[in-house]
Amino acid sequence: MGQLARFASGAPWEPIVAYSRAVRAGDFVAVSGTTAFDERGIIVGAGQMYVQARQALLNIQRALEKTGLSMRDVVRTRMYVTDISRFGDAARAHHEFFSGSPPASTMVEVRRLVNPAMLIEIEADGYASSAGAAQPAQRSAVKPSLKAKSKAAVKKRPPPKAKKRK
């Protein structure tokens, strides 16, 4: 699939910064760094790492659903926390969403985030297997990538013969 689609969450700073909450390029989905904002764009869970991590993951879940994916399709998360000593709180929220299909994951302490009330920001990358996720409703066409063309060419080649060991 050579489609590219961009999805907004409605957060007030998306048009100011000029970014999309999620971008789907074929079977790959990238979800931007996501914080604990509610539907009004207000940060929830002041001072509470677990509450903020959980809200950020709920926001990621909503973004993925718009693209046709689910949390089970997440292959990688990156968590940026302002206090690594609160690792357990962030990990507990992450575990609640991914215990059945754990992605590759990274947690890094950063000095601060854009808003001082933010304790955590999470990015997620998803992959829709050809047998898996549905296609998004919103799409904008782009030319098929070279990679997509080469994948098709690889499928047509016969498998390599096994080498004999000496």
C-alpha cells in the first residue's frame, strides 16, 4: 500500500507547531509524543506519574484507532519522563496496555517537557500486518515507495538453495 494519511487529535498546539498526532504510511503508523491532555487540551493528573502515563496511553489508543490500528499493533514505545525514580508508576500504566503484546520499549529521563505540569510524554510506532488492521477512513495518495516495489519483487524470487556444510 502506498498511501499516506495524517490524523489530528484536536489538541490546541497541533496547528501551532504544525504536526500530526499520527501519520500512517502504508502499514506503518507513527504516533507523536503524547502527553496527559484531556479532550479540552488540559493536562490531567497534576503530580501523578501513573495518572499521566495512563492518560497519555489512552490518547495514543484513540489516535491508533483513527488510523485503523489498536494497541496490539504497537511495535515500539518511547517514554520520556521528568523523574526516572518514578519508573514504577509509568511502567505499571504501560503494563496495563501492553501485557498481552509487549512492544520494544525505551524509557529515558529528560530535564523537562514543554509544560512544567507534564511528567511523561510517550511516542508509539505501530505496524499493520497484511492480515491484521483495517485501513483508515482518511487517506491522501502518494506514489508507492521503492521499498514497497522491492518487497513485491522479493516475493516473486524462488527461495535460495541451502548451502552444504563441509
